[in-house]
Amino acid sequence: MINELSRLEDEALQEVVDATTKKELETVRVTYLGKKGPITEVLRGMGKLSAEERPVVGQKANEVRARIQEAIESKQQRLEEEELEQKLAEERIDVTLPGQPLPRGGKHPLTSVVEEVEDIFIGMGFEVTEGPEVEQDYYNFEKLNLPPDHPARDMQDSFYVSQDLLLRTQTSPVQARTMEKKDGKGPVKIVCPGKVYRRDEDDATHSHQFMQIEGLYVDRNVRMSDLKGVLDTFVKKYFGEEREIRLRPSFFPFTEPSVEVDVTCGLCGGKGCRVCKHTGWIEVLGAGMVHPSVLEMSGFDPEEYSGFAFGMGVERFAMLKYGIDDIRHFYTNDTRFLSQFKRA
Ligand code: PHE
């Protein structure tokens, strides 16, 4: 019986050594020290022993139990310490490590162009204004001298929201809105950037949504030469001092006379190449002197006041400056395209 107890002790201590988790250790405890375990069994069978044997075996059993118990407890403590250490190691933060760099975005090229154009005109005394994208037919067309059945409405296929609401086809309605607020008193000197919409098929040069920047200057004695001077200054500041402009007669219902403005080609310097279709010139703007009826409809006396207006396509200005060949690049959000415009 003594031998049996010694064997049990050896076996149990070995299992304690082998246990690698608290769960395994608990199994060892239950197996050897539990109510149905072999030591309890031995103690239970003591009645059958002789009076001399009983205290010897009893003592041995208690000793064995105590040593197993102690081994389990110290192992338990070790496992707990190890567990804690492992957890601490896992959760350790090295505060001296350099942080992970955050990817930095950049401005969309259209935003940059708008800001650059705004700055140039602010430098010439213009203020920046805005107007609604969902516009009344009244401001988008009628107040600009385009009554309901005017054939020039055909030039701008429109998205109508209702009978008299549409997505504005141009930023020109902001001209009428701004003048209207001035109670017939000048000067009015604004530029207005914004989105416009036309029912065009999207291709390399057309987009159903694009951006324009409108300009308007109304005051006493504003002349065509002022328009030419302002646009020449603008083009030289935006594209470069060596660039020239020319005005060609054109038609817009809200300006008279109306012109289209060309700038010398940046690629060939005006000699003629593929980009300018061998003309040396590239069309960049529509402009003209504000039509007397438009002034009058917005409360300005055309006998006293005159003005000029112009409108430019932002995408076109960006495409010419950065050599972009497809307007859809601006709207498809391909980061391979956009990331080229990150600021250094
Ligand atoms: N709104 C005209 C267009 O979209 C451009 C323009 C603006 C022409 C102002 C003359 C004056 O085509």
C-alpha cells in the first residue's frame, strides 16, 4: 500500500510537470485528489488494515496528498505568471516606433483650376459669388433674353426637373440673379464658378456635367476694350505671358456684340499643330457686351450702364494647361490620374 502511494505520487507529480495549461492542471487535480481519486480510495480502505499499519499508511497518504497539492499550487502560480507575461508581451506598445504614415490626399485638379482662376480675377477687383444648380427656367433662359420658344435654346439641351425648374445649363443665370439684387446700381463685378448640366452624350470632350466660371462687370462706361484687356490679362496670367488672344464674332442671346475668344496654341506657339487643328488658335471662352434687354430686365438702365460678360469651361482650361486628353478623367475618380495632381 505504501508502494502504491509512492507510485501514485510519482505519477501525479510527473503529470503536474507535464501539464502546460491551467485546464490540464485542473484535470490532474481532479484525477488524483478528487473524491473519486485513488488516494481517497486508499484512505477509504484503511478500515481493512491492521492497527499498526493504519497510522503509517494514513500518514503517508496525507503526505502524498499534501505534496501533490503543493506541486499543483506552485505549478498553478507559474502558469498564471507565464500567462500574464505572455499577455503583457503581446500587448506591449513601443511608443518610440515611428507612426504609420497616413496617405495624404490632394486637391482635385478642377478645384485647383477654379481657385487659380478666382485668384487672378480677385486680383483685378472681382468678387466670387455662387448660384443654385437647380435653377428656374426664368433665370437660366428668360432673363437672359431667351424666351420660351427662342431657337437658341436648342444650343443647350437641358435636364428639366419640372415645367419651370431645370439643372442649370450655364452659370449665366447668376448674372441675372446678382444684378437683380443691386437695385439698378453698379458696379457689379463678379466671377461665379459652378457645376452646369447638359443632355450631351459623354465622350472625350463632352460631359453631361461640367464646370463653368462666369464673369460679369457692369458699370458706367464699360467698353469692349475693357473686356479685351481683362481677358488678355487673365490668359497671360493663367497660360503664360507669351500667349495672345483674338476675338471672333459669335452669337449669344444675352450679349451684343458676342464673341468667341481664342488663345494661341501652347504646344506649337501658334505655328499650327494637331492640338490646334493646324490653326494656331484654340477656342477657350464665350463673351460679349451685356445685351441692353438683359440689363433692363435686371433693373439696370442701359442708357446709364453697360457691361461685359464671359463664360469659360473649367475642364477645358484644365485640359489645356495639363495636357489632359479626355474630360472623363475628371469624373471617374481613378487615383492613378488624381494622384498626379498632389501638391509636393
Ligand atoms: N453661357 C455661355 C455658354 O455657356 C457662355 C457665355 C457667358 C457667353 C457669358 C457670353 C457671356 O455657352
